[in-house]
Amino acid sequence: MSDHLAYRIDRRTGLLVPLAAFLFAAGAVAGGFYVRCETTLRRDVALGNARIVTAERLESALKDVETGERGYVITGQDSFLEPYHAGRRVVAQMLATLAQLGAGDSDLPPLVAQKITYSEQLVALRRQGAVDDAKITTASGRGKMAMDAARAAMARFKADQQQQMDRADAAQSRRGNALLIATITAMAGCFVAGALAAHLRQESERASRRGLALSEARFRKLIEASATITWLMAPEGGFTEPQESWTAFTDQPFETIRGNGWMHSVHPDDRAELAKFWPQAMAEGMKFVTEHRLLRRDGTWRNMLARAVPVRDDNGALREWVGTHTDITEQRHAEAELITAKESAEDANRAKSQFLANMSHELRTPLSAVIGYSEMLAEEIEDMGATALLADVGKIRNNARHLLSLINDVLDISKIEADRMTAYAEDFAVW
């Protein structure tokens, strides 16, 4: 009887061991595939984020090029060439970075190059003294069309990267569900295989987290190397962990900016508006964009463009806020200088028009007397019979009339610029 029991045990063991081995192998294969897909997803997400950040820096640099170009064309001052050249260098660096990130085959580089070529042509015309040609070229709208095309390409590029990351995340979620079902089946069929599969899964998740931590560290270093401040906030809006780029810009330790302490870095005149709209954005969970001044570590106030977007989990709950602060001080200074230059040009143009109008009126009076007296002299010379002098007097009269015509034309120009030109409707034959 004992021999029969041993036989039955050996037989069952012989059946269970291959089954357990098969389920264990199936679980291991499924776990390995999940780990591989998880690592690929994290790498793709980090790559997509790096491409989006690079595209945003490229757009900002292209705006700097356009601002410097317009300022130089309008004023001719070499100071506007500094942001222009700096923006071109950053554009070249960002295009090279996109190529390194595997995004050089999109339609973005040629459209950006087209805008840069147009800016170079305008600057070259202004540098050669062809001010009118440069202004005519600017007024043609080709520069705006080139800039709009580049911006549209950047928007498409960033949207495409976001869609790729969303698709990869959705596919990974489906693979995760399939792995869960396989694991449950393996555990139901064989406790040993299930335990081993769970152990392998834990190991794979730890490896995935280590890979994710490495990818996040690399991405953080990439962000720190840029000129933009990046930060992460808790759902309620306060800092709960150190912010390296914020501290590097403001020189404030984490103990100072913890919670809502970061508000002390904002200019006192801007805090009221920020304190009003930032809680509203947090309550609604919507994207937040604003401008305010931020105290830099050297003690100067810098104009910053702040953006914040909510990050949600799979259930739609707000997990954290991801935001950036971009220094736009030079851009605002350039805009202010452009406005000042425009107002100065308009004042000079009004003074010129007033001068031309006054000068025209002052010159017409003596010229009318010259014309009148030349006609009287011509009549007296003709009565005296000294016809040889009529030609000389005629030259005086004709030149005076020609000069009066030129003065009238100048007066008409000043009337047109002052919107005081009178138009008369008349019928005439076209042949």
C-alpha cells in the first residue's frame, strides 16, 4: 500500500513539476517582455520630453532673432544685433540638439533656416544703407509668413511628440493588464510558479525604477543646462522637495522656498495678482500662464514668463504641477526700445511735416512776387521795343514758376502725411 501511495505521489509530482516549470517559464517570458517594454517606454518619454523642451528653446531663440532683426532695421543701432546674433547661435545649437535627438528629418529645420535666411537678408540690406529696401521687404509680410510657418511646424512637432508618448503609454498600460492576467493564471495553476513570477516582477520593477531614476536624472541635467527654470509642485501648490534650477537662479535654499515660501522671490507689486490667479488655476486644475518679476541671485529683478501644467494619474486625480520660468527681460527691454524708437520716429516725422508746410508757405509769397514782377517787366520791355531782353526775363519767370511747382508738390506731400489732402473727382479720357 505504501508503494502504491509513493507511486501516486511520484506520478502527481511528475505531472506538477513540468506544469509548474511551464507556468514559471511563461510568467518569466511575460515578465521579461514587460520589463523590456517598460524600459523602452521610459526612454521614449524622456526622449520626447527632451525634444519638446529643445523645440521650445528653439522657438524662444527664433523670437529673439526676429526682435533683434526688427529693431536693427527700424533704428539701425548695433545694440539690437547682440540679441540677434545670440539668438542665431542658440537656434544653431538647438537644431544640432534636435538632430542628435533623432528629430532632424522633420519639416522644422528647413522652415527655421528659411526664417534665418530672411533675417540675414534684412540685416544685410540695413547694413548696406538700403533702409527703404529693408522696410519694403519688411512690409511685404514674408518675414511674418516665415515666422508663422516655423511656429506652426514647432507646434506640430511638439504635438506629434506628445501623441507618440501618449500612444506608448497607452500601449504599455495594455501590456501591463495582459501581464497581470498571466500572473493571476500562473498563481492559480501553481503556487510556486506564481511566487517565482511575483519575485521576478518585483525585481523587474526595481530595475525599471532604477532605469527611470537614471532617465529622470539625465533629463534633469538637460533641463539644468538650459536657461529656463523648471520646477515641480505638490497638488496644493507648494514646494515639497528641493528645486535645483530655482535655487540656482535665486540662490534660495530649499528651507526658504519650502511650501509657499517661493512667493518671497516674486516682486512685491506682482504678488497680489499671482496670489489671486494661481489658487484659481489650482482649483480648476487648468494650465496657468502669467508674467511677473523674479529676484535673481545677483539682486536684480528679472521679467519671467511662468507656465504651469497639471499632471494627473490614471484615475484623473491631480498628482503634481510641472512648471517653467523663462527669462524674458531682454525681450521686454527690446520691445520697450522699439516702442520708444517708434514714438521718436513719429515725432520726427511730424516735425518734418510741420517744417515743410511752414517752409512752403513762406517761400510761395516771394516767388509769387518774382513771377508777377517778371511778367510786368516783360510787358514794359515789349512796349519799349527791347525784345532782346524778353528771353532773359522769360527765364526768370519760367524758373520761378518751376520752383513754385516744386514747392507746391512738397506742400502736397506734407498735406498727405497730415491727412489733409483734398481729392477732386473729374472725368477724363483714358486714351
